Amino acid sequence: MQENYKNWYSDKIHREFEMLTFGHAGLPVILFPTSYGRHYENKDRGLVGSVSWFVDQGLIKIYCPDGFDKESWYNKAIHPVDRIRNFANYERVIMEEVVPQALHETGKQKVILAGCSFGGFHAVNFAFRKPEQVSHVISMFAAFENRSFLDGHYDEQAYFFNPIDYMANIGESWHLENIRKMGIILSTGEHDICKNANYQFSQILRSKGINHWLDDKPNAIHDWHEWQAVFPKYVSSITQ
């Protein structure tokens, strides 16, 4: 696979931002790391390699941005309000810097967002907040809430970064119509620690008339080898 390393200074987070890309053409797939993960995690863990055929054929181009969990949700050294604010700045990096770059390089109109575990949370949250920029979202073995990171704090800004809440209450709108146009994959497994969260979120989506694929893999646990097994199947369903 063609691999490139990119870095640039982002004034949104006041530091250098790093990213790996894989491929030369195709649908742009922004693939988020898991908790505390860096831009190289999905490569080192074999997830990128699991879809190498699609990359080499020019069907997809993968963008692996750096994570920002240490500075946001997992940063116990700062107040929850500041954790949320930092995460909002990270969202701006993704949507205002990474997404435009991916669209420009591939010549496409929308991106695909994907991730495993906490990366799946990011994929779903960004996709449902900015659906006009996203054609598909692939969430593998993820949960969809942020309350556990906020030490009991909860305010309006936290609410609008918490998919399990804002999707349960969303009303008929242009925003909801854009979500309904997306291809949505929720992946889980028989022994996944996030299985109940996926079924709960699936029920919320159904109640809003949002079509999606809830894929529950028999005997599967919350682990990388399971994600390597299912990711090519989901990419194939999008590119065929």
C-alpha cells in the first residue's frame, strides 16, 4: 500500500497534528484510533492491513488521524467543562482540516467515518453531528455515551456530544433527513462488552426511522482480531 505521513500545526488545538494516509484513490475513509490511540495504531494493530486489497485497488483511501483522548475525555487533571471544550476543538480539526483534505485529495463529495471501540464513538458522534459531510459510518464494538468521562458533570455542551441522548430526542428536521441518507453500520459481538449499548442505540435509531445494519457476530469478543475480521466485510458492502 502507498503510505504517507502528514503533520501540520493546528491553531485549533495549538500543537502539531499527525496523520497517516494509505492509498492513492477511492472513497475517503477516516479511521479513528481507540482510547488513547495515536495515528499509527490502526496500522500497527493490523486493521489497515485487513482492507489492503481495497486500498491497492483504488477503491478506498484511508486517513488515520491522531487521537485526542488524553487531552479531552480522559484528562482527569482538568475540569469536565474543559475536557468537553478540548474535544470540541478536536472535532474542528477533524471536520475543518482532515475532512476537507480527504475530499480534495480523492475528489469525492463526502467521507466515510469508521472506528473500533472508542474510535467507533468518535465516528458515530462526528457523523451524526455533521451528517451533510458523511456518506457512511462504520462503528465496530463501540458504545455511544460520554457521561462516564465527566465525573457527574452534565451540561448542554456535554449533551450535544452524547449520541445516546441527542439522538433519542432529535425531532424531524433537515439534520435528521441527512442522517437518514447515511449508510450506518453498528457492529458488535456475542461477548462484546458494548453489545447492550449497540442494541440500545439501534432501538433509538429505529424509533427515528433511521435505517441501519446492526451486525452481531457470534462468539466475538471486544478485541482487535474480531475487528480485523469484520472490517473488510463492511468496506466491501460500501464499495461493491
